[in-house]
Amino acid sequence: MTPAARIQSSIEILDTILSGMATEQALTRWARAHRFAGSKDRAAIRDLVFSTIRCRNSFAFLGGGFSGRSLMIGSIVAENADLSDVFNGVGYGPSVLTEAEHLAVKSTEDLPQLESVDLPDWIWEKFQEDLGNAAQETAEILRRRAPVFLRVNLKKCDRNGAINLLKGEGIEAKPHPLSEAALEVTKNPRRVALSSPYKSGFVELQDAASQAVCDFLAVPKSGSVLDYCAGGGGKSLAMAAKTDATIYAYDANSHRLSDLPERAERASIQLEILENIPDNSKFDLVFCDVPCSGSGSWRRSPDGKWNLTKTGLDDLTGVQLEILQSASVLVQENGELAYATCSLFDCENSALVKDFLSKNPEWSLISERRFGPAQGGDGFYVARMTRV
């Protein structure tokens, strides 16, 4: 496919997304209907679509509208590229711009701040309130593609060893300061999942800040740990790689854990998956990485910032408090309760922990930490608590 043909395909996919379909679903449906497209074409189109969703408001302003075509016009204007090189009607590329489209195009110099941050109005207000001077920088980072990070399985090798193994397959990576096991992939990230170091369990895909959250936890050297909202199990694996304690992975939606046995076997890691938590169970550490807005990871899942509503956020904080309350009764005497989100919003983070502590005076805060996208990884919050 030519670059122009890729843009035309992106326009069609964007129109499907704007009609209400999730981005991943729209990309999958397009790929199935266009099996002639090679892997490089699919990757390039995916990048175009995700870049456009991240910058939806600014591209719409520059391109003169909220259609797939207008958004792609805006994306080209944002790059200060020549529209006629793409919108020329040649081959399978987009048709020539109409006079009305030419008149609708605006200059990047005219881009207002509200459109430039690429956030819904109410979320930008929350960013300013919760992040203060970091709001602008954070919003700008969320407009860009996220780096690809790996967690080195320290039970199998160290970071230098993993770097050399990856280099042997044409993948370049460098240490990242957020965690002692974190690597940032700097060349050929799409080869990772097909590489021998990955298939042999020497490295695992995991955001650097997600790894730093696990480093922050007081994971006991022995005893038992419950990952109460384990999701895919990435943090369960990260904790298990640094302790001889028994790690139990549980999620209310057990289907999310379906790949975890294979991943654990690949990493030569032992852990237990719980379909249900037995009555009267107690653990030395109960970790709750709760469902959240995902605002700290909107580079990876940009649909989230456009789909989140005030009511939806309120509902989430209610669920988060319920989870924390339920998890607290599972903690052993002298054990710890840990709470984490990949959110940037205070109402999901320290404010929610304060609410829990006010309702449960037998618990106290040991420490808390925030990780912002400016540190390289996703945005995260984590708190450790114990009984008074």
C-alpha cells in the first residue's frame, strides 16, 4: 500500500470509530476485510489511527470537522506537510480537497489552548485542579505514543544479560530508572513478542511505572500475597519474580486471567490462581490494583479520555471504595493493604484513600506515591496501609 492508500484506509476506520465502535474493534474488523494488507501496512495504519484518536480535538480544529477525512487533513496540517501530496486522487489515496475543505483548514498558529490539550473540557479542568503546574505537560505527553517497556525476569537474568539477548535478535533496549528490572525498547519493539528472550520468559511486556508500583509494595519474603484485582496478572508475575512468598491471583472476571498460567510457565514462576477466595482466608499482603479511569495510560488507550463521563468517574470511585473495603478484611494481623490505580485524578487516589481511612479508623496510611507520565511510564498512584 502507498502512504496515501494507508491514509485513506485510516479515514475509513476513523469514520467507523466516530460512529461508536471501539478503536481496537474497528481495526480488527478492517484487517479481516482487507487480508491483502501486509503486516507493515497494518502497523502503519494502526499508528495513524491511534495518533489521530489521541489528538482528536486539535486535528478536528485544524482539519475543519469531526469526520475521518477532516481528522486526517488535520493530522497532515499538524505536521506542516503538503496536503496535495496526499489528497490528490491518485490510486487508492484520498480524493482532492474540495473548495469548502480548503476554506475549513486552519493554521497551527490559530490553535486555541483548549483544543491543543486534546482533552474534554471537564477533564482539562480536573487536570488543572489536580495536577497544577504539571497539567499542561501531562496533557501534551498523553498526545504522544507511549514507549514500549519490558520487565526483566530477574530470576533468569539481569538487565545487561537481557539487553544482550534482545540485541541478538535486532531489538535494542536500555535500562529505565523507574525500576531495577525495567528496560525501554528503542528499536524494533514489534519484534519483542516473537523473540526468543520473550518466548523463553527472560522478559515480559510491562510498563515501567507499573513495575515501580510493585517495587514500592512491601512484598514479604515468605508468607502469602493476594493480588485481589489481578487483571491479566502482570503485577502478580512481577511480585512473584522477587519473592518466595506464595502469590495468589484473583479477579472478579476470571476470564482476564486465562493467559496467566502460560505466562507464568514461560517465566518459570509459581503462583496460584483463585477462582474464588475461600472463607476466612487471610494474607500478609492484599494488593488492590482497582478498576479506574485509566487516565494515566491514555497514551495506550486514547478512547478512554473521550468516553469517560463525570457520572462514570463517580461510579468508579464508588466501586473502588467497595473493593478496598472488601479487601481489608482479608489482611492478616500485622499485614498490609495496598491500593493502586493507573489514574491521574485525585478523587481516585489520595482522596479515596482518605475516605477509606475516615470510614475505617483502625487503618492508617504508611506511605503513598504518585508516578506521572513525565517520568517516562504511565501515570500511577499507590498507597500502603496497615492496621493501627
